[in-house]
Amino acid sequence: MQKTDSGLYTAIAAAESDKNIVTYKVSVIDAVEAPVLTVNSKWISGNFCTVNFTCRAHKLKINSSYQNNSCSPEEVTSHENYTLILYCREKFIICNHTNPVSWKDYKINITQLCEKEENYSNQSESSPLWSVGVSVAACTLICLLVFLYCKYKKGAQEEVAEGSTIYSQIQAEAQTQEERRDNQSTTVYCTVGQHQKPTIPPETDHAIYSGVCKPNNTPSAISQDDT
């Protein structure tokens, strides 16, 4: 049969007049799917364990809690004859999904769940101390690295300053020596010049010039003896 075969079926007695004997409603439904049981939250204090969970299947849902080793049973049913049932039995939380032709369930071991939570709680209690220790160690290491870095940087600056002082002294001495060489060069330049011979008029030329007279073109007078 198929789901389309669902409907009302009537038994009729065949005679001179048909007579309905009985009517049946036939429903063809599928097998149920497995339910889903989800743990929403867990809390433990000493020997007391509380678990909040949700059971759902085929558009049905039940929210419930497990407290003090027990939980209240709950049940919901849809108009399609799907039923979801939640209950606790011994150490298990059980979610059951059923219809008129099939059923499936899902269970959780609450004892193991609470034991794991207890171990996790113990670890959680010790974790803050561990976190504090790690934080202190990290801060100490960071401070030490900063101190070493500052010390190294200061030493490097002192070396640079010392090197600059020595370089300045050497440069000053070199500049002084250079100035001395410049002064000496200037003095030599001032004392050394082009040698000029003293200008002495030649005596010979002067004597010759003194002895030469201008000739007189005027005829000399006739003496008496000539006459």
C-alpha cells in the first residue's frame, strides 16, 4: 500500500438494496524516525548534578531537566498520531518516538555525563591557579626582556657618544693641523715673490749723452787773421 491509499473504506452488503455494514478509516503512514536528545546545559555541585536537555522528533519537542537523580516523564502527541515520550529509568534519560506502526528511542547515560562533568569541574577549579601562574611568568619574562633591551640600547648609545667624542677630537686635531699648514703656506707665499732687480741707469749711456752736443749750423765768424 501507499500513502495515497489512506482514507475511508466501507463494507456494503449486496442485496436488493445496498446496505452499509461497516466503515473503516485506513491510514498508511511511514515508520518513525529516530529522536534526537540534546544536552543544553550541565551543572554540578558536590554530589548534586543538574542536566537540562531537549528531546525532538517529527515537529515535536520536549524540554526537561534531570535533577537529584530523577526527572518527570512527559509526553506529546501530534494530530498525525506521532507521539514523543520522555522519561528516566535507572541511570538513563530516554526519549521515545512512536506511531501506530513503529517506534524508536534514544538514551543518554546520565551517570557518565555527571562524572565527566565532575572531572571537568575539578579541572576548571584548578585552571584559574594555572592561569594565574602562567600570567605571572609571562609578565616577569616580558619585564626582563624590556629591561635587557633598555640596557642594551643605553650601552649602544654610550658607545656611539664615545665614538662621536673621539671622532670630534680627531677631527679637531686634524683641522688644527690643517690650519697650521695653511698658515705656513700663506707665510711662505707672502715671503716668496718675484725678484725684481733694482733699476740703475747705465753710466755709460749717461756719459755719452753728456758728451754729445748739438751741432751748431751757424757759420763761425771770420777771424781777423783770415782777413
